[in-house]
Amino acid sequence: MSNGELESSHYFFHKSDFVQMQPTCQHHTSELQLRVDFFRKLGYSPQEVQAALLKLGLGTDTNTVLGELVRTGARASPTANQEAEEGGSPQVHWWGGSTRSKETPRDTWHSAQEDMAETNSELKPIVIDGSNVAMSHGNKEVFSCRGIELAVNYFLERGHRKITVFVPSWRKEQPRPDVPISDQPILEELERKKIVVFTPSRRVGGKRVVCYDDRFIVKLAHELEGIIVSNDTYRDLQAERPEWKRLIEEGLLMYSFVNDKYVYLYCKCHRK
């Protein structure tokens, strides 16, 4: 490769960047590309992923890298552009080569807009286990619709547009002391936006009969080749079908809430 640059299918990295990560064979290059591609599908830019890997090292586990991305704000840093313009390290472009930036602010704006549209189209669909998220946010005591809203907003802010949240239809009923629900209007709002999907339920002999939400979640995620957001490992469904087992092992995104403002996500596996 010429000019001391290493090229992937979508972007370039300068040779000096890889020296810090000590790639000793083609395996390291493939590993780096896999990790960058994985985090791109979660809405992070190559610049953000590169910065995290340079800081932590290529061999750092996925959970730690993702935690670093979330901690640093998960937004493109202007520092890289500033350094490039001042004659420092070459700028890493989402859309092409590694060069010293000579673009005007107007050119940069249009390029960023075009690249953002392309990046958004590559993001994986998100399927959220509404009951799991809501109960987690409500400390396992209250079905907190606010938790669902936080999770949805987390992905919307990162460019995801294909988001589905499965919630049992009986959660639309009037709350009772034994099954408390908070911020219930949020469900109606998200249903109008075609984000929340209510799974069927009915009453037979005065008893509520509900569908198995987990099967809806895993089935849709498999059909869409998407990511499941839940702290449930769906062990029973893993045993039903090999393809579901692989999906859950590779595409389950686990989370925790921090100060009611952020959803920290952790992925079990990044390899495909």
C-alpha cells in the first residue's frame, strides 16, 4: 500500500496510528476492520472507534471499548480536524482517504451530511425488549415507560431509524397497585410513531392470556438481522433454533441506566 496508509473498504488509517496498536500480521488488520465495522453499525464514527482503540489497545475487550465510547460522549471530536488544519496528524475522513484537510467549512458540512446519510443507512435495526427495559428502569418494582423512552432516544441520537419496541398489550390497561406503571402516555406516543408494537393478549375465564413476547423479539431481530436490547439471555429460545442461538450470542446488547439520563450498553460478542 502506498503513502504509508492502510485502506479498508470504507476508510483509511495512517500507518503511524497502527504502530501504536502494534499490528504484527494480517490478522490484526482484519480484527481492526471487524471492530470498526461493528461499532459503526451501532452509530459510532470511525474516528471515535479509532481514538478508543488507540487509547485502550486493539486487544481490549468489546465491553471496555464500548464503555469508553459512551464515556467520551459518542460524538465526532473537532480535535482531529483542528490538528489536521494546523499541520498535525492527517485527518481521518469517514468517506475517503487520510489527507491534510484543505476543505472549507461549507465543503466539510456537505461532505459530513452526505456521509451521515450513508452511515445511517448502514446501521443495524434495533429490537428492544420493552418489558425488560421498563422493569429494569423501575428497579424491578415498577414498569417504567421512561426507561423505554431513554433507550429509544439513545439509538435515535446515534442515527438509528429502524427501532422496534415490543410491549404486552395489557400494559395499556389502567394501572393497578399490584402491577404499577409510570409515565404510561409515553407508550401511546411511541405507538403513534410506529416504534412501540403491542403484542396480543386476551382474557379467558377472567384470566389474562398473553403471548410470549420473547419469541416476537427474537424472531423479528433474526428476520431483520438486527440487534436485541435486553438483559435477558433467552436461554429457552436459544435451544429452539441454532440460528436464534447464534443471533443471541452475537447480537445481544445489554445495558444499565445511569442517573436517569444515559443508557450504557454492553455487547456480548462483536465477531461475525
